[in-house]
Amino acid sequence: MRLSAVLPLCALLTLTQQRPCFTSGSPHLGFQAESPERCTCDVVSSEKAFPHQKLAALQKDASGCNSNVTPGQAFEMESLLLGLERRLPQLEKDVGMLEKENDGELFGALSLHVIENELFEIEQLMDKLNATSLADQELAEQATQQLQDLRSDMQDLETFDTMQVVKRQQANQRLKRDLDQCRSEILPPPKPTQLPKAPCPHGQFRNISGPMVYTAGEYPGSYKFGAWGRDPKPEPGKENWHWMVILTASNVFSHYVRQYSSLSSLIVGVSTPGNVQIHPTNPTTNTIQGPNVVMYGGALYYNCYNKDAVCRFNLTTKVVTSQPLPKGTRYNSKGNFCRLDECYPYTDMDLATDESGVWVIYTTNQDFGNLVLSKVELGQQPTIGQTWHTSVYKQSATNTFVVCGVLYATRYVDEKTEEIFYSFDTVTGKENFNVGIFINKMSPNIQSLNYSPVDQMLHAYSDSKMVSYKVLFQ
Ligand SMILES: *[C@@H]1O[C@H](CO)[C@@H](O)[C@H](O)[C@H]1NC(C)=O
Ligand SMILES: *[C@@H]1O[C@H](CO)[C@@H](O)[C@H](O)[C@H]1NC(C)=O
Ligand SMILES: *[C@@H]1O[C@H](CO)[C@@H](O)[C@H](O)[C@H]1NC(C)=O
């Protein structure tokens, strides 16, 4: 039996019930297109709570049948539940946001759309959970029944959200039509979602959390080198999308970006939008070389195959543009990150994102192998902007990332620990070799590490696992 894994969900739902989202007022949502320029949306949520009592019984049964769960089964179930766990608070948050948006702005319409998507994804997760449970012949009938009850309760919840909340207003029938009409008439100018104006809105980087997400993803154990993350400046409608690049040829080369419509899809390994291919051949001119790639503004930035250059692949147009780095830049595995006496092959170029955009970290002969940091300017074609020369030897670092214009470098301590030991502030030019922040690793090696300014997470690709940490500011 694998029902022990249901426990975290119970805990989650307990939590959900305590929050105000579904507990006050009467169900009510109105949507009007008042004029072609204005859409208003006001929502008061209802009293219906999560199906808590049923879950208590489930929890009791679950605790009775722990012993037969194999680690593999438990892991699969846990991944699915983690997916749900991530979805539900998000749903709650978005419904909460919708409640606040009665200010006549269009954003309400978009939020509603996002919530629809989330409900759909939760449904998919539930389906997968159901499939997993059915595949397990040992699962007691009673337990299966309870799981299905849970599913039906989830469906109630979904019905409650899509129907009841939406229904009550007399404009209910016209809601979707108005919404579509509204959207097509006056689609708001795509605002970069949460990119703050101030360069460092969160204060100073102080520490990082323990692992918040830890998943084997879609291809457990298959690709040792890769990267994953979330576009800090997503296109409208892709705010929750996550991406993954795995080096499918020789642990060095790749020729496509794999996309997931949400974090939970990535965790459970369901790639809905699928791949966007740079070229059918791998490797070839302008395909990906090395793991330290990033997505920004709907484009992938990476070290182009066999070149000392930064490539930008526009996922919409599928066009690649490239910008050479200065003469003397080390490439083709000549300027790598290293741990102890072992280097990570083809890590010559590390692309990074922060609040201000895209950076590239590399080294050159004239810098004697020390880290060099350049801003990547995002015009018609990416160009190399201002450049800073540090005094840290690239081979003494395992990876780098940028937060608020400050470069950070990591080094290998032991199998369980990586240290953020070095920083370089591009504003003051100040270097610090005593940062002393420790990363709790899930696997010995980190092949790529990048900061996501959208949610202040550090995304690591670590021996084929995907792990993320929350950056804590002061
Ligand atoms: C679970 O899946 C089985 C077979 O795929 C299906 O017959 C059953 O109706 C599903 N249960 C629920 C609650 O969706
Ligand atoms: C950083 O966080 C870890 C727990 O994640 C904690 O053990 C450590 O003491 C913190 N370090 C500092 C300097 O606050
Ligand atoms: C990708 O191409 C589209 C169409 O030309 C353009 O609007 C968009 O800005 C490009 N994105 C990037 C990141 O260059």
C-alpha cells in the first residue's frame, strides 16, 4: 500500500481549510464588460470548506497500512502529492487575488483564466493520482474507494469554483463570452509580470532555505547534465510555465527546450506544451553546448555549439541570433567550473538571470582564468554590455548566479554541502571571499544553478534531479 503518502495531502488540506479563502461571505462573482475599455470583476468567496472530515478517516486508514509501500511507489505518489500541494495554495492565492481585483482593471479577467487553468491542472493531477493508485494491485478496495472519494471531493471543489462562484451573478451565462470578447477587444499590454522597478526590492541576500522542490522529473536518472527554471519575464499566459533543458548527447549537447505549463507538471513529468526544437540535428551550428542555460523573455540564452559566443533562441520565431564574446574567451571545455581536482565539462559559459535581465559569466586568457562577468544587452540582437573582471579563479568555483546585480560563486564542500563563498557587487566593485552561505545538496554535484527573480528561488540541476531553494533576504 502506498497510502502513507496521502498524509501530507491531509495536512495540506487542513492548512487550506484554515485560510480565509473559501470561508467567508456568500458565493458571488460578477463580471461585466461595461465598455470596450473596462472590465470589472468582483468576487466574494463562499463558505464551502474543503472536505476535511473524510480525509480524517483516510488519514486513519493510511496510518494502518504503511508497511507495504516500496520506496519507488512512495516516491511516485509523493511527487504527485507534492504537485497537488503546490497547486492548491496557488489556486487559493489566485482566488484571493481575484477577490481583490474589483478595481475595474482587466487583470481580473486574466486571473480568472489562470484559475481555470489551475483547476484543469489539478484535475490532471488527480487523474494521474487515480491511475497510479489503480495500477497498484495491492491497494485495498476500501482505500481505493476513499481515494476516489477524495477525488470526487476535489471535483466538488472544482465545481464549486467554476460553477458556484461564477454562477451566482445574473451575468453568469455571459461570463465566458464577455471575458473572451473583453480579452480580444482590449487585451492589456503585456506587463512584465512581477519585475520590480527598484533594482533590489528585497534587500540584501542573507541566506537560503533548505530544498523546497526536489524531483526526478520526467526522466528519472537519465540525464546527468541539464538546467531548469522559470522565465522571469514570461509572455502573457505563460506566467507559470517552467522549462527544462537536458543535455541529451554525450552529456554536452542539446537541441531543444522542454516546456511545462506549471511547476507541478514538471514535477509529475507531464510536458503539455512539449518541446521547442532549435534544430533537428544535435549538435550542429547554434545548438546548445553545456548546461548553464537560462530562459528570459521567451528566449533561451546559452553557449552556442563549438563557439565562444552567446546564442539566443527565440522560442516564438525559432530564430537563433548569436553574439561573440571577447577574443581570448575560453570555450570548448577550456574554461570550466571545477570541484576538487575534477571539472564539469563544457561549463565555459554560465548564463544567469536576475532582476535586471541576463548576464554571462566566463573566463578569458587575458584574465588568467579568473571569472569575468558581462551584462547581456537585449536588443534586436543580444550584445555584450558592461564587463567586470574579478579576482576569483574560475576553477575554484563550481557554479555562479546573479542576484540584484551581485555575482555569487559556489564551491564544493562535501557530498551534502555546497558553499556560496564569494560575491562581487557590480555597483560598488566590492569583492567578498567570506560569504559563508551553505546549500544543502540532495546529490553531490550541481551542474547548473540559477536565480529566478520572479519567485526568488534558486534552481539547481543536480545529478539529474531538479532542486530549488528559496533565497532569503534581509
Ligand atoms: C480512475 O480510473 C479508472 C480507470 O482509468 C476509471 O474507471 C475510474 O472511473 C477513475 N476514477 C475516478 C474517480 O475518476
Ligand atoms: C541559514 O539557514 C540555515 C537553515 O537553512 C541555518 O541552519 C543557518 O544557521 C542560516 N545561516 C545564517 C547565517 O543565518
Ligand atoms: C521573438 O520574436 C518575436 C517576433 O519577432 C518578437 O516580438 C520578440 O520580441 C522576440 N523575443 C526575443 C526575446 O527576442
